[in-house]
Amino acid sequence: MAPEKPEDIKDRTFRFALSIISLAELLPDTKPAAVIAKQLVRAGTSVGANVEEAVAAHSRADFVYKMNIALRESRETNYWLRIVKTKGWVSPQSIDSVLDESEQIMRILGAIVSKARGRRKGQST
């Protein structure tokens, strides 16, 4: 498995989860914002939790599977962040860096999944 990248992505997704929680606390006290906040926190914290599980995977296939879940959760998080930004529920200063980090994490996880899948396909059974 990938020795250095999972450690870096573990730390990064942990910090990302904390920033998602902080951002959700800034959302207005309305029913629609509360629904989005719940979805945002659920998906945003799930990214790192799935990365943690992937790092402890018992096989390459399990690693790929769990990292792919983290990738899907990061895409969902990005979706909710775009809704928050478009609605103007928080200041651009509050969301722009979180949205940028979300996009970077998606790219990193996509590369990790792609690389790990490529290795798995290239192995003989």
C-alpha cells in the first residue's frame, strides 16, 4: 500500500473535518440551513474516517474500496459546500479556503484510488 500519502491525507482530512464543523456552526438558524449543515458535517467528517479505515485495510482491495468511499464522501462534501457558497450563507472568507481544500482533497483521493487500482489490476493472481 502507499506508505507516505495515507499519513499526509490522514492529517489533512482530519483538519478538513474540523474546518467543516466550524463552517457548519456559522450557518444561519433556518430549517434549510440546518438540513444542509447536517449533511455537510456527516459527509465532511466521513472523508477522514474512511481514510483512517483505508490506512488500516487488510488488503489492497479493501484499501481501494475504503479510499473510494472517502473520495465519494469528498465529492458529496464539495456539493454541499457549493450550495452554502451559492446561497451566501457565510462570508466568502469563511468558505473559499474550505471549498479549495475540498477540491484539493478530491484530487488527491482520486489519484490515490486510481494509482491503487492500477497496481491491483497489474498484479497477477
